[in-house]
Amino acid sequence: MADRFILELKEVSKHFPVRSFRRFGQVVHAMDEVSFRLKEGEVLALVGESGSGKTTTASIIARLYPQTSGKFVFEGKEIDPGRSGKRNLAYRKKVQMIFQDPFSSLNPTHTIFQILSRPYVIHGDAAGKKGLRSRVQVLLESVGLEPPAQFIDKFPHELSGGQRQRVNIARTFSVEPLVILADEPTSMLDVSIRMSIMNMMLEYRETRNVSTVYITHDLAGARYMSDRIAVMYAGMIMEIGPTEHVIGQAFHPYTKLLRSAAPAPEKGLKRQKLVTHGDIPSLIDPPSGCRFHPRCPFKMEECSKRIPDWKEVDAGHFARCFL
Amino acid sequence: MRNSESSKQVLLEVRNLQAGYEVKKGFVGAVDDVSFCLHKGEFLGIAGESGCGKSTLAFAIMNLLRDNARIRSGEIDFQGRLVSALSGEGFNKIRWVNLSMVFQSAMNALNPVLKVGEQLCDAIHAHRSISAQKAKERAQQMLQLVDIGPERYDSYPHQLSGGMKQRVMIAMALVLEPQLVIMDEPTTALDVVVQRTIIEKIQELQQQLDFSVIFITHDLSLLVEISDRLAIMYAGKIIEEGPAQDVFSHPLHPYTHGLMNAFPSLSGPIRRMGGIEGKPPDLLDPPKGCRFFPRCSQVMDRCANTYPPEILFEGDHRVACHLYEGKGDMQNG
Amino acid sequence: MKYLFRKLSLLAFALFVAVTLNFFIPRMMPGDPATELVDKMQGIPPEALESIKVAFGLKTDDPMIVQYFKYLGNIFKGDLGISLSRFPTPVSTVLALAIPWTLGLIGLSTVLSFFIGTVVGIAVAWNRNKRAASWTVGVFIFIRSFPYFWLGLLLIYLLGFRFEVFPVGGSFSPYVQRPSWDFFVSVLYHGFLPALTIVVSSMGTWILTMRNNMINVLAEDYITVALAKGLSLKRIKTLYAAKNAILPSITGFAMSLGFVVGGGLLTEMVFGYPGVGLMLFQAVQAKDYPLMQAIFLFISTAVLAANFLADLAVLVLDPRARDGGR
Amino acid sequence: MMLGDLWKLFLENKKALAGLLILLFFVGVALFAPWIAPYDPRGNKLVDQEVLEESRGRKQTVERTQLDEFTEERIYDQTFTTRTKETTVKFPLKSPPTSKHLLGTTHSGQDIFSQVVWGTRVSLSVGLVTGLFTTLVALTLALSAGYFGGRVDEVISLFTNVFLVIPSLPLMIVIAAYITVRGVVPIILILGLTSWPWPTRLLRSQVLSLKNRDFVRVAASLGEKPGFIIFREILPNMISLVMASFFQSTMAAIIGEATLEFIGLGNVSVVSWGTLLYWAQTNGALLSGAWWWFLPPGICIALIGTSFALMNFAIDEISNPKLRKR
């Protein structure tokens, strides 16, 4: 794979103003100094618990709102944060987002045909507009909704969760994007359907060389899907590197905590107890230095002083920890 | 098996339970002819996808079916007594005293306008006539047991985190020292780390207070790890049941096999896994034969029209599937 | 306490808008009412003229803004001008006569109607499938759409004329001297019909809102938990269901106070009950603009104050509000 | 909720059907008023003429001119007399209901039944127009406040909350008192301008909740035009609430119009239920026990109010499954 980077985030931060009277002027540190690169055709998993900033990261890339600071480079050109949120069709065509909740990501008053023909109408050239119906049927077949005639004129509430998520994916791929941002696409689905959705995304990567940012809290799912994993906690990336390394030889204590907390049926009852306490920190005044220090069993004096800088554990595998 | 084999005294037995919802077009049989038994101190996991009837089963056992939901037939024995026949008040005496429940969404399982401690005392006063002071002490003792400081007695639900709220629910479920606690997806809404702490707390309390647990969830990987026995439900029926490790290592029913193959693991080689195509049947008029036949990879013509008998294998591992007809160790049919 | 601060600032701003509206309405209206005032002015001494001129923009020499601030100054000083129809008494004293009656009648019956409505709402929601419940709801849907004043007319006709049960008009019988027991009885006797009108016509709204809130709350998980805990039905109905359901009802009550008070004023007009409502009606007939505007100001202030009290009640009942906004 | 199945659901629901039928009945009465009403609502006597015989009198020449050899022009007068028998039946004054006057007559002999029938036309049309006007105003404000958010939202919701708290009836009375030109249009404006806050607040909260739904964010990330997002993504999901607030506003407008006219702030010469009640009140219908004068208009208002309330109630049940009767 050519080492061309499709997109890169450099020290990107996003702070939201706090919408309450008493805490006027304070900000929520949703994302701080996040940097990573995404190669063409690569699947990068963003793993973390709620409030870790993974969805904010995806929204910045999808340009739903601008970042507060830091650079965001797409196809070599720096993206001007000012104009995000505007229509800028060219960019929208290249970067698409799949949302988590299959029930609320399809407009209940539109038929499947209206939903899936919309992208063609917006982005399609003149040819795109003609023969819409047949193009939508092809799209339905490509996501396994056979026979398309049975689905094309249905309303979302007439489909199951799995089928709806397939319509979502069909809509995402209809514009032939270069980058897919999947925000926990399978967490609301039953186990049996999850696999087919994940496999479909992997196939698209193989056939269309689509680079994907796969967001999840399920470490095992991330391992199945991704080439590289970035572990996020309280808005910052703690560890990033090739999947097998990050999971196999986890370096950062938080990654180890995540791994030991994840269910692992094959281990059965031989499990040591989790050694942690406390809760996810408030993002309004996050802990000083390394944000995991209040819960870290290996806490050192330095950890609460300053944010640890990147350390290369081995080839391409970095962690932010003084250990 | 955690405690000794000999304590095989049966705590709860469900026989051919039928429960569901009355709707305009008829009766939705969410739980269709389900039977199983639970031994004292045992941890039974019930797994199944959404809509398979596992929550209805829990509510039926707790006699909490409301509005248009009701038990149509079947019997439930608890400590030898036929509880399914008890009237509302009759059941009220044993509910929460002998069997209690932890609900799924910790978010609004607690009354937002009442102090947490008061809600605990409510449960105590409902069944025991003891002084307010004693009840408060008992409540604080329970909060201590689930690692929540007694000072939290006076806080309101919205002041607690998700994990804390669920621990309060567990404390509330155990406050009258019941013999059985049914847990309906208690950790689904929580983050991975908090979920693990809750699970460990449940196991620790089970050691201490020796109550038995029915743990209901769709997260099979979690269930396999923590339960003694495992029952897999599909479209209102238990299609396979047996010791957890047994069911995990060599699943019998094609559906269980599909499920076990459908969640990626943290270790071992990454191999392409297949999902199960299609979707579960409509429970208003379910198919005649085995309900999984439209999605089953090893479907035979028999499957479509006759419901498979239950075949028992050694180690108390049973399955309802035509593939194993005549192969079981103890054919109980 | 943040919740209170936010509410207070909103109400203060609302009062400010009411005063400003009061200032601009006469100026904006086609057919400048002020000119009409001029012919009525002959008999009024100059200094009384001053505040009226200010109030109605007759002093056209200084610019609008200066007039506006002079007007605000007057308001704060309590000088609301002279009542034209009841010349020369200043408006504030005229108003003072009517206020106690209105507060008594409308204040009391509105609160009473809210309580009765809420209790009935709970009952109707609790035994929802009983025939009585759906009948009550049906009847109150019908009564709720009666125009306020019409219900008054109906009651006057039935209980006033046809069956001579209650007196009509006035707030107490003239034969009774002031501070005595039978004066009090006569006040109640006279006030009963208007109060009944207000209660009956506004009760429907509270019953329906409370019923909807209760039904939504009864579907919540913590009710199932309460049932599972084997709590007594009474306890579940009150502490678990009603206590949660009443919160949106109170906010709703606060918000619709303006509407309900309007209804009360109408009832006074129909019954000839000597409150602020009747006075407003007479002021309108007599085109006594200063009195009319003073009444509008008083009503707005009273409603805003009541609104604040309702918000206080929410604060007391809802712990989440105490922690800074829901 | 697409219009198609909303309509189907509407008919299945017993309450909605009842409400709809009542409304259609009144619309029918309004449309066919001329044929239903036996007499002219304002006329107080019945004049019918019958021509007995016609005769032409003698011709009398006035002028004769000879234009040319062949044509002569003559102008003459001729008397033309017809003998007609005119029977005027004066309506009785204040008569109780008789076979000829189903609801009796007013103090000046007008037939009350005709007035009520003709009154439907004005009252219903004012109600519907105001309802539409208020709902459109509220929808625009709600969509712009909800969708654009930020500054726009703060300003709009501030004013909405302020005007929600200020009592609308006194405000209406004050404005109406100043307006010199009386009639239906000013009433529509006054009602509209004082009753928009309630639906605005209701619709704005739904716009906010819809805006944050994923399908709107997907549309934005697909590059949809804002206009499209508002009218094709958000609005179709609001149909049931928009209809509910239209019914609400229309109901309030009908009662509001009747109230204003009852106080005499409307155009008393217009025939509507409100003015009917106004004349009944000023002519002491109550004192003389003329129930047939003030009862019918009130009942009509109440019936229409109930029909809207029933439809409103049904929409609640359709969109909020918890409320649905099991």
C-alpha cells in the first residue's frame, strides 16, 4: 500500500462551552491534542469508554463542527475550520459517516427509495439523476437486501434493526466515499447480525480501498476489524499502534485495564480481579498531567505533574506514559 | 460447579410456562412452553437476542406482568410451593422477600424525587415492621456492602453515576436477603470497566450471601464467563441448556453454534466469522416446526413441520433439535 | 439556586416588557386616543394633567425616549395618573379598592381548582379502565371548551334566577356592617357562584394535564420496581407516581396562569363582582385609559408573582431543579 | 407520521371521528346558512308581497317632432298602476321558542335561530383563520429558533417565554379598547398576536429534539441544503403536532373572539355568536329568564371546542402510544 495518508490530525482539540449559568465561561474538554494518520485503505479503530472523545473526533473529520485548535489535513490540503458545517459538496462526497442507532438514522417519513436516491440527487451528475430506481435497486443488492423490490418502497419502521443498518451502509457507499467514519455501527444490533455488517464493511475496504475510522467500546470487535488501534480516554489518545501489538503487548495501564475488563469466555473462571477504582473523570476540569493518573495503579509522582510525551514502544506502537 | 454437587436442592422449577401479550390481532406468545429448574446457590445465565422473550420470562417469574401481559398457562414452583397459583396479595408476601429483581436501565429504575436511602427503607418497611432507625441502619449496611458510602443515603438518584445507581439497585434487591435474584440485563447500559466491577461485586455477594442468580443478557461472551449453567432462548423457547463451559466449547444447536461463532475473541487467530442471516419469526403466528428452520444452515424437511423433541446428553446438557434425535444419552423425549 | 436566579431574571424582564408595552400601546394604535383625552381634560387641574400627558405622549415636545423614562419614573413613584371616570381620585387608590376582592376570588379559586383538578387527574389516571374515569374525562373535555363567561351566565340563570339559591352581583349584602361575622358569611355567600365558575371551567385543564402526566409516569421503570418491592398501592400512587407527575403540572400551571387569570377577570365582569376585572371592563367602557393601563400593569405583576411562587413550589418538590436546572 | 396513515388512524379512533363529525356539521351549517336559516338574521319582520292586478292608464303626449319625410317621433307619458297585497308579519319581541321561531326572538324581534345559524359562519371562519395564522407564525418561529439555534433561538425563546407569562386576555382588552376601527380583522390580529407563544414553545421543543436526531445529521453530512433539511426532513415528522396546535389555537380563537365581542370590543353589527351573547347580555336576557337567547350560542361554542379537543386528544393518543387505551 502506498504510504500516502488520506487524512491526518495534528494536535486537534475541541472544547464545548458549558451551557449552564453557574459554570459560565467553563469549557468541556471533549478532545485534547489528538494526532493520528490514516493511510489509504486502512482501518483505524478508536476504542474508548463513553466520554473518551471518539465521537467528537469523528464529527470533526466529518466536519459537522469545527475544531477549537490544531490542524486537520485531508488529501494533503489543510482544511479551514471556519468553513466546516457549510455544504462544501466535494468534501462531503469523499467523507461519509455511519451512525450508531439504526432506528434514528433513517427518516421515519421517507421510503427506502427516497432515502437512497437522495445522495444521487445531491451528488450525482446529470446521468446520476436518470434511472434512479434501478441504481437504488443495485445498491440494495450490494448490501444483501434481496430481492430489492421487497424493500425499496417500505418505510423504516417496517424493517428490522439489521436491515436498517444495511440501508445506512448502502446510503454511505452510494457516494463512493474515500473515508468512512463508523460510529459504533453494530453496538445496537443483535450478535447474529453484527458479524454480517462488520464483514460487509471489511469487503468494501478490500474491493473499494476505502479507509475507515471504526469507533467502538468493544475491544474484541476492534481487533476483528482494524489494522491499527488508538485507545482514547477522557479526550486524549493514550496508546496507538498495530492491533496485534496494542492488544497483545498492551503498554499503557488503561489499555491493560480495558483488556482485562473485556469479557473473554475462553478464559473461563481463571481471572484475576480488576485492580481499579473511581469513575470516568469530569471533562469540565479534567485531572492534571496524565488524565488517567487518579485511577492508575502504577501512578508515579510525575504523572499528575505533566502530560507524558509519546514513547515508541516498538515499530509504529506509541504510548503516552512515563512507565 | 461452585458449591458442592450434593446441594442439588431445587430452588425454582418452571414447567411449560406460556406467557405473552394480548394485542388486537391475537396473543403474542413471547414465552412459549418454557421449562427449566434452578438449584440453590446456582448462577443460571439466560442468553437470547432482542425479542426472544427473556425479559417476559423474568417478569412472569416475578409475577410482574402488567396491563396486557399475562401468564396463559404453565406452573412455577418456588421452594416447593406452587407460586404461579398465588393471588396478587399472596405473591406480594414472597416477592422481594424470597425473590427480587435488578432491572435493566439503571437510569430510571430509581425514583428521581426520593432519596436513595428512603427507597431502600421502603422495601424493608413493606415487608418487615421494624423501627425507622433500624431500617435506616440496615439500608446503610447494605450500601456499605456494595461499596457505596453510607453518606450516600441522603443523595438523590441524579447525583449518582450509572455504576453507582446499579449498585444501589443490587443493594435494594438484597436488602431482605432473598434466595433468588433475577437480573435483567443489569450491565448493558454501562461502560466496560464499570460493567466488570458490577459483575465482580455480584459474584462476591453471591459467595457471601449464597443466593442463586438468573442473569439475563444478549451479551453471550460475558455470560459464558460468569455463569454456572447457560440457557439459550430463541423466539420464545429454550433451544439449548447446559453447563456454561460445555455449551461454549461444543454447542449442539445450530443457532447456539452460530452465536458462539459470532463474537470475536481477544486472543487466538483472527479468522473471518459469519453472522446468521435472516431475522427471528413473528411471535404472533410462529412457524409450525422448529422456529429456527428458516435461518438454519443444516435444515431438514422434518424441521419445517414438527417441533423437535428435547434430547438430553450427559452432564445435564439438553437441546431441542432434530439433528440429535436418537443420539442422546438419556432420551427423555 | 441557579434555577431560581434564571426564573427571576425572566420574570423581571417580562415585567419590563409589560411596562414598555403599556407605554407603547396607546402610541401605536391608529386613531390617537390621546386626542380623545384632550376634550375630557377641560375639568382637570394642571398638575394632574402632567402625569397623564406624560403617560400618553401628549407632551410631544420632548423626544419619545425622555417621555419613556419619565413614564418609568412615575411608575416607580407609584403615580399612575388620575382616573378619568372616577376623577379626581388617583388610579392607585381606585385600584386598591378592587385588589382585595380579586385576590380573594381569583387567587383562591384558581389554586383550589388546581388542587381539585390534580387530585381528580390522579384518580382518573389510576383507575384508567373504569367507566367512571373515561366518563369524567369526556365530561371535562366538554366543560373545558365552554367560554368562561358563558358558564357564568349559565350558573347565574340556574342558581341565581331559576332556583334563587345564590345572590347575583356585588360581593356582600349592603345590610351588613363591615367587620362582623355575618359580613364574612355574606362575602362567602356572594362569592360562591363566581368561584364555582372559575373552579369548574379551569379544573378541566388540570385534570387532563395531570392524567397525561400520570399515565406517562406509570409506564416508567421505577413504578415497576416499586410494584416489585411489594409497596402498598397507596404509597406507589402518591410518593412514586403523583410526586413525579405533579412536577410538569406545576410548571404547566405557572405557564397558563396568565390565561386562567384572564378567565377569572371575565367571571367578575359577568357576575358584577367588584374586582379588578369588572373595573377593567368599566374602564374600557368609559375609555378611562389611565385606569385601564394601571389595571393591566397590576394584573401582569400579580401573574408574574404567582408564576414565581409556582417555580418555588417546583424547587421544593424536585431535587433535580435544586441542583441547577434540569 | 405520513399524512396517509395519519388519516387512516384518525378514522379508526372513535374520539377523532366524533370530533370530526361535529366539525363537519358546523362547517355544513356555515356553508348552507342561507338555506338553513328561515329568516334574515337582522330582519325583524317578514314582508311578503302578492301582486293582485296590474293596469295601464291613458297615454298623454308630451312632445311630437317630424324628423324627415318618413319618420315621426312622439314622447308620451303613461301611468302604470299595480295593486299588491303586502302582509307584514312583525316578529314578536322577546318571544319564547315557537314553531315559527325555533329559538324565539330577540328584544328587537330578530329570529335567534337564524342569527345562530348565520353566526356560525363568522365565528367558525374567524376561529379557523386565526388558528391558521397563529399556527403559521408559531411554526416559522419554532423552525427558525429550533433549527438555527444560537442567537436566533435565544431571542425568540426569550420573547416566547415573556409573552407566555404576560396574561393575554387583559392585553387583548387593552389593545382592543384602543383600536377605533371595530370588526373581524382587528380581532383576528389581536387574537393572533397574543396567542402565538403557547404553540411556538410546543413546536420549538419538537424541532429541537428532531434536529438532534441522526437522520438530520446524516442529511447535513450528505450536503443537503438547509431548506431541504427543514421542509423535507424535520417538518414531515411534525405533522401530528402541527395539527394538534392548529386545533388548540382555533379553539382558543373561537372562545377569544366570543369573549371580545361579548365585552363589546368587536363590531356589534356583525352577526356572530359573540355579538349574539353581547346583545343578550345588554338586553338583560338573563334577568327576564330568556334562556333561549344566551344558551344556544354558548352551546355551539362549547360543541366546536369539544370537537377540536377530541381531535386533539386523539392525536395525542396516536403519537404517544403510552396514552393509548389498551
